[in-house]
Amino acid sequence: MLEIEIDGKTTEVADGSTVMDAAHKLGIFVPHFCYHKKLSIAANCRMCLVQVEKAPKPLPACATPVTNGMKVFTHSESAVKAQKGVMEFLLINHPLDCPICDQGGECQLQDLSVGYGQSASRYQEEKRVVVNKNLGPLIATDMTRCIHCTRCVRFTQEIAGWMELGQAFRGEHSEIMPFIEKTVDSELSGNVIDLCPVGALTSKPFRFAARTWELSRRKSVSPHDGLGANLIVQVKHDKVLRVLPLDNEHVNECWLSDKDRYSYEALNSDARLTKPMLKQCGEWREVDWQTALEFIGTDLKRVVRDHGAASVGALASPHATLEELYLLQKFVRGAGSDSIDCRLRQTDFSLDGKNVVPWLGMPVADIQQLDRVLVIGSFLRKDHPLLAQRLRQAAKKFTRVSLLHAADDDQLIALHAKSVVAPSALAAELAGIVKAATEAKGAAVDAALANVQPSVAARQIAESLVSGENAAIFLGNYAQQLAQSATLHALAQQLAAITGARFGYLGEAANSVGGYIAKAVPGAQGLNAARMLSEPRKAYFVLHAEPELDCANPHQAMAALKGADLVVAMTPFKTRAIDYAHVILPIAPFTETSGTFINTEGRVQSFNAVVKPLDETRPAWKVLRVLGNLLGLAGFEQDSSEAVRTEALGGKPEFVSERLNNRAEGPAIDLTAAVPALQRIADVPIYFADALVRRAPSLQKTRDAAPPAARMNAATLAKLGLNAGMQVKVSSGGTAILTAQLDDGLPDGCVRVAAGHELTAGLGALQGEITVERA
Amino acid sequence: MGTLGFILEAAEGERSWRLAEYVKRGGYDALKKIFSEKIPADQVVGELKKSSLRGRGGAGFPTGLKWSFMPRQFPGAKYVVCNSDEGEPGTFKDRDILRWNPHMVIEGMIIAGYAMGCQRGYNYIHGEIWDIYKRFEEALVEARAANLLGNNILGSDFSFELQAHHGYGAYICGEETALLESIEGKKGQPRFKPPFPASYGLYGKPTTINNTETFASVPYIINEGGDRFLELGKPNNGGTKLFSVSGHVNRPGNFEVPMGTPFKDLLEMAGGMRGGRKLKAVIPGGSSAPVLPADVIMECTLDYDSIAKAGSMLGSGAVIVMDETTCMVKALERLSYFYFEESCGQCTPCREGTGWLYRVVHRIEHGEGRPEDLDLLNSVTDNIMGRTICALGDAASMPVKSFIKHFGAEFEYHIQNKKCLVPEDVQRAGSGFFKVS
């Protein structure tokens, strides 16, 4: 520990600390621009110059290491003179166009210039003008305002993992720019807006929409991936205008992924459904709530009477709130059915009934302490942008991250080892890893693995896991969707036991864990999502989901829904429900209702509505409550969402980790997999993953939102007699016309066709056999 | 190696850059001596300390001391880097060393590698001197063929490989950490220090960077001993030094003279003032050194201490001589433009300040000066100096400050009368390019 005195106050800091760290500890503010707690030290803005005793000149607090007995003065004459001098330099070429700048009111340069700037400039020469850059649909630029702190550059390089911005040219001609003719395409790109201390980088969708002081700041939770990033939703006149991160070191740190940040645009879009709709005599009519709900009540009673309660099923999106899921299952079970599920893309349910409630298996923040990680079946960076970011940082230190997957997408993580095999071979490859690890440990090999021959990569991964002291194995979204997911689970569980690693799931959606806790999964008598569709029901309740995009077999889902007597679609949006539903109820998205998401580490995060429900939209928990009453069911007397939550959770826990469990007793390992001539790999691209992002206009303009193609490696293309760029007809269940695309990161005999998009909604199962021919 | 000017003067024979010629002059004797006498590394560094050799790149840091900072026991890669990125206006000595005597630099670097336990070296050569780069590469080929570079040099157990690296002409890459960034393939921008290169240098490994002339002085010190080298110059200022004399003299060029030689003598060696005109001012150490008026410089001897006492720096030994036909405002305008163009743009005071300085000086030169401009210039330089990551900010400020200090009257005349104190036609005549009208 080193002792330091700053402005007369003394403290002790750890070796290697900087003067800035010590100042933070003492609560002393040192003005700065380029310094950021999560980025490397650049020391280029020079704003944090302070006087250090015995130093001949002022030193930057951010980059000066503390030495024992150091005496620092942050407000002495010499320090302030230096700081004011720097401020003058920063302002001479700055346009001072605060009245028309979106950053005005939340600008570090503006704020600090009040304290350190002069009221008039001594600079009478011409000012610099810098041409703006096109950074894509999310980030607006006013590069003349740039003060060259390079926070954005360091962010893309260090946090996002790919240096998409840099400082070109020299001296006064320096410019921050992307690669020539390229945009910034990172899924974390929006963070550079928060980092920019001036108005050089601002939000494009938010541009000129409001002044920051007109906006209310309200806390919320992201409804997208399993992380549950904490949000500040900014609101004006009951309209969401912007979303910013709320610092939470345990969850999202100070970052947001772009979908957390920009999906709000869907809330204000024309795609919102604002009135209950009823289909009568083949015509859709806008009706009042009373009519719609009474229709449902009557019709449901009819279906139950005619076909029995078991003919009722409910499909819920895992992006729905805990309260909504809880009341939906209570409603369905009240009506006498046990068929409800929120695991719409899952195909292998053989772990049901084994007490498995999949979760991360550890706190999110502990990822950085892991020394070995194996991720199985995950489009990691696009499925879990901020969890991937944590792994990226960990991999830079001492963590060896390995990946077993069906596609070789660049995760921008320094991987220790990777194995990319066809989906049908994933289980066998994992079995190889298990066998190699077992052999390395000198333990007895499981009889089921007797014939397995570990590959070179498998041995490498096994060796890394065996040599670790704090390892973890995670099953990704893709692994959870596969037909062999229970086998993968069993193998991963065995591997964890052998290597002493922790074992967890990367939760697919904001409420994947919450769905289990709310019991929105079938009971012993009920049908799971797949069976509800393969064995069509007579009545369906669809909550927040778009079955044609969200289900494991869209083709089959549409057939089942279209054949039903009653389909009630509850959604905030005008969806394809008009093709199959009988009633469509406009329910509130996450910003217009209070609710709870339980993230993948079991953290219970509740939030309030940040705006009033749009038009006739109503929170789904209220709708379900009224429906329960209409059917005369017991237990629908809750008068607040908090009451629903308390009932669902049996109290007000902050975590439900103790109710979560990844360990199953002896799921069978079945390594026999059918190997079709050509098999589909279906990713769920980041901006097609849920109803909100699909309707966020700016996100839809990004490169990640490019329409799905039929991607194959060169060998597969050649074998099929195709060339990249050709129009091809893809068939599995249904058909789709797509463009063939070369993707050398795919295994032989595989076609990658993304799910979650209109273009591929007509296709059948997300995996298994598929055919491709020239269109 | 008997002559006084052992670097350049000794290398005046036909094809002096060839290995054979160098060996004839006693080249690589120092290296052989180290191997045959098994001189330990400590002793090599000790000899350097004794010699009072100070860094020839401009800062004048004692070389022996610098070498002793290298953590020789540090396991893994360590580097020795030669800074031949000679970009300072007025300086043109390193290119002549590499042109006529490249092997002396190579030998110096091998000895440095031996002394500091490095197995790899780089010579970063300025981007605008292609022929020199080529010649150095040829010298490396010769040295490798003669097992002077590579594994087990001359049968010893010491191995050392040396590469040349061609820069792209940016002045800032002469700053040692920017140079390292540039070798690493990154944009040439100085790093914040600490950590210093001795602990975190090239590719993050301990690295020592010296000037070309510094390395070229090493073989002599090993051959003749540190004491002998020190005796060449004067106490605390060992050896001889190359001075690049340019400007209004009859015979501009490089002159290798002992440290402590009176300026008067150097001026005489350079053929005296052109056209017999009167000396007005001298920048004694490259464009970033403060200018000294004639009466001050004529009393100086050429060594670090004397020049420093007079208020300037010996720097890289680039002596820019200006006679009475020089307009000091125009001269400063040109210098300020250089620093404005060459600032790397990384840190605020230099990026913004150099442009400000240039624009104000430009305005004064063009008859648009204002009475408050000189105070403004002084205040801006105060705000740049000592506030930047590297010394370029200081380098840009010192000419401004010293020109105003010594020739303030000329600036004031410009501001008041909107023209030069030295009439235009006199300036033209002095340039040597125009006839007197």
C-alpha cells in the first residue's frame, strides 16, 4: 500500500494505482476527458494535469503512478493554470455550437468549460472544420466538435474487440474515422455515444428529438437477452425518446448492446397495435376490450366443452414478464389444461421432469475470475453481446476461452481453441472432449463413450479444462435448440464433473429463467411447445410470441394455429396474427407495464412502467387477471403487479439462484445422430431475435439485419453445383428463395439459413435435413 | 583509429562504406577485443560511463547510465534500437555516418547488444533517405556474411541479429517511443512515460534506443578506453561531435570536432560568413533549440554545458547560421509551420497550440500583426511547454520564445509598420538565390 496526500487529505492505495484512482477514492474530482475507468490510459487530453510536489511540471493524474508519500495538489495555482490552459486549447477549434448540439446539457466539455474556460476566446484565427463520417444508421457524427480524446477508438479496440475507429492524419488535421467506406458495425457500437465527451458522436435515431433537460430519466430492465441490462429510459410527453445504460457492475457494467439501446424505436413505430381486434365473419374489426374479452370467455368455454380442457394450449415468449407468464399459466391451468410453454425454439424436452431449471450456474460478474471456459453451441457475440464482452476481457488476462460450435463466426475473442463441426456431430465432438478429459484425469471412461475418438481440437480443449482451477462450461442458445440438447447437457455435465468445472446455460431471453420460476412450462400432464404444435390444439393463447418467427418449426406452427378454433394473440404489435388468430389483444410492451425479469444468473429485476400504455393498450397481467375473473377462476384478485410477483415468487427475493439447478440425474447419452445429406444451421440473428428489435427501424438498417442468405462453404457450394450470388430454392417443410453466399466458417454439408425473419418463416424445422437447388 | 575525427574523417577513403575498408581502418577490432579478452558486459558499460559519452540525438543523456538501466537478467526478448530518423531541420549528420561508415554503427550496436544482453536490434532509418537505407542494408548483408551478425558471432557464444527499418518521413517518429510504435506497425505517436522503454519498450520488452552517432562512438571507446574518449572533449562532455553547419556560411557541411571547440573555430572551418556579411543569430542545436544572438554564441564553446549556460541546447549539433540579411519573423514563421505540420495530434496543447502559434506568426509576417500578439505568443507557448506527452510541444515553443526574447524589436517593428525591418531586397540578396536589384 502506498500513502498519498491529495489537497491535504491522505489515503492509502494499492501499488500500481494512479493519482486519478487515489483522487476517486478521496472523492476529489479531477477534470478529465480521455480518462475512462473501463478503457486503457491515453493521457492525451491533458485536462487532468495536477501539481505533484517535487515534480518540475504538472503531471496527468490519470497516468501518473502513485509513489509512497506523494503530495498532490489538484487546485493549486499551477494545477489550475495548466487545466485552464488545456481548456483554452480544447475550445479554440471547437465550434461552440452548443445551441444546436444534441450533447448540450450533458456535455463534459460544456460542463468543464464553465469551471475552466474563459468567457471570450483569445483565438481569432480560422477554426478547423472536419468532414462528417458515415458510421452507419445508429451513430450521428459532427466531427468538427471532436476533441480527439480517442475514447471511441479505444472502445472499439478494447471493449468491442475490433478497431473500427482510428485517428488518421497528423496534428491539427487529425480526424477520427472508420475504415474507408466502412461503417461501425459492432453490436456494441452505441456505447461510443455515451463515451464521447462532446457532441461529435450522438445517437442518430435520437437526433434533434429533444434537449436532455426536457427528458425524465426512469429506470428499467432490458427485455432482450438473458443478461437483463439495466436501463435508464428517457421519456418526454409519455413517449420513450432514448435509452441509456444504468451502471451496474454486476450486470451490464456501464455498457449496453445496441439492441438494448435502440429497440425502443419499435415502441413508437406504426407497427404498434393499439386497439383490440376481433375477427368476425372473416373480417377484422376493432372492438372494445369488453367485447373482445367476453368473446374469448365464451369461445374458450365452448372449446373446453366440445373438446376437453386438454385441447387448450399456451405459447408464451420468454421475453414476457414474470407476472404475465405467471398469470398466463395460472389461467391455462385454471381452465384445466397443463399445456403451456415458453421454450419455443427448443426441440429436445427429455430433461423435463428431472428438476432442471437451467441458469448460468454462477453470478455473471464471476466470469472474469474463471481461468478456463468452454462455450458449446453459441453464436456468442450476437446472442450475448455483453457476456461475450466479459469473456473478451477475461481472455485478454488469464482466461483460456474455447468454443465448440457449428459455425466459425469471429467472436472477437482470443480463443484458446475451437472446434467447428456440423450440428449432427456436435455431440460426438463433445463426447471426444469428455473422453480426452477423462483419460487425462486417469478416470474410467463412460461406456457410452467407448467408441469415441477425440479429435485434435477436442484434446486441446480437454487439456485446457483439465489444467484449470476455476473452469466453467456453458451451453449456448444454439445448443439448447438442437435435437440432441439433452445429450449435450449430459456430456457437459459429465465433463464438468470430471474437470471440476462449473456448468451453466447462457439464458436465451430476458426471462428464460423467469419462465421456469413462473411455472410457464408444462406439467406432467401437459404438452411442451413442440408437441402442442405437432399435436394441434383447438385453442391457443399466444403471449408476446410470433410463432412464425419464434418457433422451432415455423411451418408446422402456422399449420397448427391456422387449424385451431380459437387463437388469442396478445401482442403489442401488428403481427402476422391476422393470418391465424381470432382475437388480437394490444398488450403493453415492457415500457408500459410494471414487471419483472429474472436474468440468467437468477437475479430478480423488477421495473415500473416508464410511460402510459399507448392508446387502448393494456398491461398483459391486467388483461389476464380480468380474463381469469371472466371465467370465474379462483386466485385472480391481485390488485397490482407486485402482488402477482409476490405470489409467483413466494416473497420478494433478490435472487432465486437456490431454486435453479442445472444438474439432472442420468440423462441418457445418445450419440447416434442422423446425418442428412445436407443439414441446416439456423442462427437467430441479433436483430431478428424478438418482436421489439424486428420493428426497430434503425436496427433494421444495420449490417447485422441483412436478410438471410443460404450460406455454405466452398466445398458444399461446389458439390451442389452452385456459385455464391445465385438465387437458390431452399426447402425443408416449406420453401424459401434465398441468395447463395460463401461462408468458409461452416462445416461441410451444412447450409446456414437464419431464422426469425419473414423470408425464412415459411421453412420447417430449424435443424435437420434441408435441400438447396437453383431457383 | 589515430585521427581525431574517428567517425567521418577516418572514413574518407575510396568505398569507405565497404566492410573490407572498415576492417582495414581497424573496424570490428573492438568487438574482437571483447570476445578475445572476454570483457564482461559490466565492464563495457563501465567504460562507457567513464567516457562521459552523452546521447548524440539531442537530449544529451549519459549513454553509460542509460545502458545500465537495462534489466540484463530479464528473461525473454530485449531490444536495442538505433534512432536514425533524423528529421530535425538543420540536422544531417546521421545520414553521412550511415553513408560513409555504416559498419561503425553496426559494430556499436552489436557491442550494445552484448553489453545489455539483447539478441535483436533495429535501425530505424528516416523515410526520405532511400539511398542511405539501401547502403545500410548492403552493409548488413556484408556483416551477416562475415558472421558479424547472426548466431555465435565470430565463434563466441553471443548471437545478435540486426534489421533495418525504413520510416515514412514523419518527424515525430524520431521521438523514441513514437519510433517504437512505428516499428510495431502502428501510427507513430509517442507513448506516455513512465513506463520508460528500458522497462516497457518495443513489443512491450525492455529496449534501449540510442542515436546513430552514439552507437558510432562506441567502438572507439572500447578500443581506446573511456578515459581517452573523455580526453578528446572536455569533462562531462566526452569525445568528438559532428556538427551540421548550414545557413549563411561559405562551406556548409558536417564537421567533426572535439567537444568544447569554440564556436568561432567551427564557423571558420565552415568557411566563415557568406559574402563577408555580419553574423546575426545562430540556432546551435537544431530547429527546436532556442536561437542565440551573434554576441552570445561567439563566446560559446560547443559542448552541452556551455551552450546550456548561454540559454540554448547543443541538441543534435545542427548549427543554423543566419546573417544580417535574415528577417527573423520570416525565419520563425517557417519554423512554426514545420512544427504545426509535424505535430502528431495526439495530445491537446501541441495539436491545437502549434497551429495557433503558426497562424499568429504568419499574420505578423504578413502585416496583420496586433500589438497584443507578442504577449499572446508567449502565453500560448507557456501553455504548451511542459504540458505535453513528448517534447515536440517544447520544441515548437522554444523557437517562438527565444526569437521574441532576442529579436522582439524586429517583431514589434513588423507589427507597427506592417513590413520587415530588413528590407525585402536585402533579404533576397542574402538568400544567395537572387541578384541584388
